Amino acid sequence: KREPGDTRWHAQAWNHWSPRNASGVLGLALDPRDALTVYVERGDTGGSMGPPTGALRGLYVTRDGGKHWTLALNKFGTSNAGESRKWGPSIAVDPNRSDVVYWGTFRDGIWRSMDAAKTWQQVMAPPALPAGRKPETLDPGVRCLAIDPSSKIEGRSAIVYAGLTCGLPEPDSPRGLYRSTDGGDSFQRVPEFNALPGSPKAIRFMSCGSDGTLFINHELGLARLDKAGLKNIT
């Protein structure tokens, strides 16, 4: 963390967490209305660095600017050494109502909190696994989230986007762009994304503007979704 007037960066609590192999940070989101509240997704390297530490990985929150961290939701997270470390954001805080927080997980779908990470509800289930497929088939799961602040429902943003990538084979893979129009209560696939030229398989990054325009960085370029529809712009 670096504050105004600082001349250097200050390591936060996770560099002291033990074992160190559970210290990989894969996602970070700030509360737009409270500078001291920060959410991070903490992964698990395992492998040669030590045994897996599943009880320690998941979504953490600090409410005092990084002095103390609390495990808010214990779901699978992997290390920040894989390709998906460059994708995101996997955590999204609603700009219209900052106690509404979304987390896109590797294997457990999308979870939403309506009380600033005190309690959670799964709002998008992970894809069903075919016979013989192991849970890691779903990795990296939901790595990208974006919130459209231009429309509201019950005080929170009505439209939420999610990018899902997984190792399930074509043509039945559920990969692609998903959208909620009811404030995160349910998500439906946006088939136009998979119909883009080249049929891109992975969404790398998403960002939504204040007017509701969504930009999607996918493996073949950049696309834009607005009132005119979805189209590639590169």
C-alpha cells in the first residue's frame, strides 16, 4: 500500500501469512465509497513450495486499510503463477451500492454478498461436469466481472457481466459472456459473443463505462457491447 506523502510501498498483512505458499493474490477490488475497505482473492501455490492450504485460500477483506484481514469466503483459488493471473477483474464492488460485492471463482461459479462480505449467496452455479471429468476441468472458471452503473434495481446496479472460461470440450462448452439484468439474481449466456468472428474461447478482461458501454478484451482482440449490439473493434 502507498498513501499520499509516502516515498515507498508498504507490504500488507499477506506477506506475513504462513505458510507463504498461500500468499498469491489473484484479484483486488476497492470499495469506491470507503478507502479503507479492500477485497483480495488469495490463491494457493502448493506443489514444490509446500502442501496445499485450502483452508486459507479464498476471498479476504480488510476494513482498516490492510492492518487486519478476514477470510470472508473460503472457495478454491490457485496461485498467481498461471496464465489466468493476467485476467480480470474477478472481484467487483457495485458502484451504486458498495455493500454489494461479487466474486467470480475458479470452480464454484459466482457469489454475491449484499452486506459487504458478511454473508454470501451463490448467484451463478458452475457448469455441470460430464461423466469422468474432474473439478479442475472448470478452471479458470469465472475470471472476469464488470458492472454497468447506468441502470439500477432496488438501489444497486441492474446489469452485471461475467466471463466464463473452462476446459470442457466443444461444442458443449459453456464458455462465453454472461449477463444479469436483475441485479445479479440470475445470469444468462450472451450467445452473440461466441458468434464473433473466429469464435473466441476466452475473455481476458472486461470494463464497463458509466454509460453502460462494455469493452471485452478476448483472445482474438477487443469487442464492444452497446445499444447497437456486440461487435469486434480490432
